Amino acid sequence: MTGEAGKRGKGKGKVRTGSGSDRAQGSQRGDRADKDYLIDAVAKALKVFEALEGRNFEPVNVARVSQRTGFGRDFCFRALKTLKVAGYAKETLDGWILGPKAEALARRVSGSLLST
């Protein structure tokens, strides 16, 4: 990457465990715990997605999502817009709700669970 965006993002999002000598001594990928592979941005976005649930899937505003997640309003707004572009959230006049892809996924999972 070049420019300011590349400079700001340098090194972020990388998970490193152990020192170089640990890796050189033959550490295997299977030796690490699942949490060592955590991608913070994905985990945070999923928490924003979960905040859309509410009590009865009522529309929620950005302030409510921020309150439910503990994240800043700017991050919640940007995460919701990202989820909207991906089809997992929908912006209405009353607030944010689950989008068509989330609804389709829920139907497929429900149908799969009922058939087993």
C-alpha cells in the first residue's frame, strides 16, 4: 500500500505469537489457541451485528448500538454501513435492522436445524 492509508494501517491486524526463535524451533499452527487467530475488526463488527437483535428485532439507532456494544458511535456507524453494503444490515427511517442476507441465513439455518 502507498499513501497515508498504507502508513496508518502498517502492522495493524497482524497476530503474532511467540518470538522468532519459537517459530524457528518448529512451532506448528496447531500449537496455538483459537484466540491467537482473532481478528479484532471482525470480532467487533460481529458484536455490532449482534446488537441489532435487541428484544424483538426492533429498529435501533447508532446510539443504541454504541450503548449495547461499548464501542464509539463513529465505529458503530461505519460498521453498520459496512454491514449494509454487504447485505447484512438495513437502514430504515426508524433505525437499523437485519438485512436480507442475515434473514436468508437465518432461514437456512432454521430449516437445517428443523430437518435434523
